[in-house]
Amino acid sequence: MANLCNVDGVVTPEADARIPVLDRGFLFGDSIYEVVRTHGQVPFGWPEHWQRLQASAAALRLRLDLGEREVARRVAATLAAADHGDSYVRIIVTRGTGQSPSIDLAQAGSTPRWVVFVRRLATPPTDVRLCIVDRLRVDRRALDPATKSGNYLNNVLALAEAKDRGGTDCLMCNGEGNITEASTANVFARLDGVWCTPPLTAGILAGVTRALLLEFLPTVGERTAERDLRPQDLRRADEIFLSSTLRDIGPVTHLDGQPVAGGKGAPRALQLLQRFRERIAQRLREHDEPRWRGLVSG
């Protein structure tokens, strides 16, 4: 089945989907989004993703005109039409079609536009080569990275810089010189037996998988810490991995061209990955699937 797109409740092939040229998401990146992966037809971590979408809307002064149940039903309808099995789902809410190409919110329309992408879930990369780039992460006082907005040029250019240097992903620092995150993922580094990850105050997205890992790791005997990390901390780390919705745990093989853990891809993290996925499967059975079925059928 082709990749599908749901625009304001109408399912269409992705290639045929259209939005007006005065849509503020197209003009200014004036939009928010969430990415969810499914196991079969059930999105994992839906409550956390929905809550974060609401928080992003509030941060952008964007009034959502649809409730959780209606959005869930649109996602479910698009998933059913695509029939991919495990899927990538991207939910985008723009401020809608404006009256003119003006940034003034007074020129914005009154109705948000809702777009849902559904694609077959791709296999995450296994050879992750990070480069710590010169481009800084946007400051929290400018456009808080905790807000998942459609304004992604900072990440686009940082990733391009990393690829120019032979990397597959970037790591950005903040204005204080502390590590923040990768282009679309949080980062964990094992230092002196502790899995360390930057705190939210460093200027990062509050990743759903990051939060789940901070809960999960202590239950399997691992120590964790949220702390500021400098580039030199990562260069001495025993292991490094990225965490995100689409990869769960993604071991890093190289940092700035140098092998991490002998280039083996974080063997301890790989062992944890299997146990983490078992925990995910348990949560799906006991919590996510029953709640999702209730949303879309009730």
C-alpha cells in the first residue's frame, strides 16, 4: 500500500496531498508535530505524545480545535487504510491558512490544519557516527527545544554539517558549551558506570523514550544521572547511545571519527535494548492497547 496522508480528515495518497500556499506551517514553520511509532495498529506511548502535543500548542499560543478522541480516530483510520503493520506516524498541526503572508498572528486564520502521515516503519541505522558540530542548539529563551515545532532549520543545518564531516548524525552544544541532543534524538553516555544524559535545562526535547529509559534502567540494576555533559565527557565515555521513538536505543559506533567501545556499537546498551523492548511489549499489552482501543471505538 502507498504512503498515506490524512489532511483535515480526508485520507489520500501522500503524493496527492495538498495544502494552501498561505498555510502558516508552509510559510513560517508555524506548526507543531509529534512522531509516533506503532506496533501493529497501536501507537506506543500515545498518552505521552498527546500530552506533549498539547504542551507544544500552548507554548506557541496555538488553540487546538480537536480533542484527543477525534485525533486518535483520524490516526486509526489512516493506519487502517495504509495497512502497513508497524508504522511511522507523524501528526502535524499548523496554525492554518492566513489572510496574508504576514507573520502577525492577527493575520492568522481561526482554524488549525491537521495532517497525519502514515508510512511503513523503516529499520533504524546500525552504524551511528556522531559529530559534535559548531552550530549551537537554539537557546531556550529564543525558541525552546522542548516545544516540538515545525521550525527545524537549526537541526537541518547541524545535520548537514555533521554529514560534511563524514558523520551520520550531529550533536549540538548550547551557549554554555554543554551537550544538548542529536538532530532528532536524545543522547546517553556511560561514564564511570553511570548512564548520563543532559538535563532538560540544557535545552533539549523532553523525549518520551528518554523518560521511559530513566524509569526503566534503575529497574534492571543500571545507574542513571541527568547532568550537564561537556564534549570531553563524551570522548571518554565507555558507551554512547541515542534514544528516540523510532529507534528505542541506538548504539553509537563513532564520535568525531573515533571508535566508541572499539567501534562495537555499545555492547552493554545492546543487551539493555532487548530487555527494554520486552518492557515495551508488556506496557503495550497492559496499558497502551486497551486505552487506544477505547479511544478509537468508544
